[in-house]
Amino acid sequence: MKKKALILGVEGFLGKAMWKHLQRSKTRWEVFGLDHAVSRTSKNIFACDIQQQRKLLDVLGSIKPEIVFHFAGGRFVEKKQLMEANISTTRCLFEVIAKIRKYRPRVIIPGTAAEYGKMPPRRRKMNESDTPRPLTNYGEAKYKQTCLALDYARDGHDVVVARIFNISGEETPSGLAIGRFAEQIVQIESGRSCAVIHSKNLDGRRDFLDIEDVCRALLSLARHGMAGQVYNVCSGRAYRIRELLHGLLALSKIKGVRIEEDEGDFSMSCDVIGSNVKIKFLCDWRPKVSMRKSLRNTMNSYRSLIRENG
């Protein structure tokens, strides 16, 4: 019999990627999705605001998935909206689960490297035992979500937190640095933009992982992670943003591109590199996608988007 998985936030970047990954998985899954607005026609995808508990109760109660990937939430400029999207939705989810008799699914909560804040001096990598000290509203909201989820774990819910670092690869959104660069380069390739790349300061160093490796890690944690635990999902390697931009340009069909870098405009994200020892030990998981391949996948997905949109 197929196992059931429900993806909350199935229309988002991570939700779409996880949907595809589960559909291709060698393990047989019956996959369901839920989002406040849906663009795909499928009997397994439901339009539902996760904070409408009655509707969510109907969906969960009828499906009873063994795994719930809680990817609803995201980044918002306004702090109140940010907190509601990431914290209120988490509270509603567990309150609904508690109302269903004899039902305790495994819930995967996606955290972020922004929870850690700034790396201490002389530290090479952050691990899960380090105390998070978020410096951004987003990092604060996600850390509060993590703490709330772990509170529910202590109350008997089956919860695993996957603290995901920076993502690259297929369909990386333009709101993330790699996606933003790829979009600009493809616009130049197609003749829709002049040969100029606009960027913030490029001296930052980040820990990047391809979206396919992220999805493999999340599925591994769904199957093997220990309840009430946090796991870094990262490559364990630092990449300079400048290096990755030049990598994307090397994969392009254009020459003579000018980079306009605002050296005084630093990203709010801190230079945080993660240790992936914990997830590697528990799940026998390793990153498989090279950075070059990940950058190529990012570029090709934007090329496909340009072709689809004419």
C-alpha cells in the first residue's frame, strides 16, 4: 500500500520541488498538496487557507497522511505578516492534528540558516547544538517557529525540524541571489535586457545546496529523523557569491557583461556555513549535485520560462 504525504504550501518553490521529488521517488507515495490558492488541476491538490481550521481538519481528517511537509509560510517584508505566515500556521496545524483521534503524523518543519545569525569568530561551521541568535526578522520568525514546533514535540507530536541553508538549482526564485542572477543573465541572452548585471555586495560567503539534494534530505529525515530534533540541511562548504555569479556567466551564451555591484549594499544574510555531520550520520545522506550542475539547472529553468512566456 502506498504511503501518503501532504505538502502544505505546495505552490511554493520548496513545495513544487518536493511534489516532483516524491512523484519520482522509488518508494511508492500517494502525494497530496494544499495551498491558499492553486494553479494546478488535480484531485490531490486542495485550495485551503491553513489558518481556516475547519477546512484543514476536513482535509487532514479525510486523508490522514503519514507525513506532513509544512512548507506554508515564507518571507514577507511586513513583520506581522511574516510572523503569521510562519508561526500562526504552525500553531493551527498542530491544533488541528490534536483534534483528530488517534492520529499523530510525522511533521517536517523547514527552518533556515538565518536562525543562527552571525558565526562566532574563529568558528568554521555551525552545528545544531549552537544557540541561534537571529539578526533579521525572517531569522527571528523562523526560530520562533522552530521553538514552537519543538514545544509540540515535547507534548507528544512527531516533529522534525530541517534547518535548510541556501538553495540553488531548478526554478530557484528570483527573490534568492542565484535565481536573481540567472534571471538577469537569461534576459540578456534573449535580448530583453542590456548587458548589465545589477547586484548587492558580492563578497559574502554562503553554504549552498541544490534543491534536489534538499528534497532528498527532507525525505530522508521524514523516514529516519529522530522526533524533536533539529538537523542542518547544508553542503558544509562555503561559496563566494562573486564566484557563483561568474559561474553562471560562464554557462551563458553572452560575452562582455558589465557587473554593477553596489559595494555598500550588504545582504542581511550572514556568512554562515553549516555542519552536516548529524544528518549524514543518521540518514546516510550526502549531497550529490555539483555546484556547476546546480548552476546549469538554474539557468536552464529560466531559459524554459522565457520560452514558455514567449
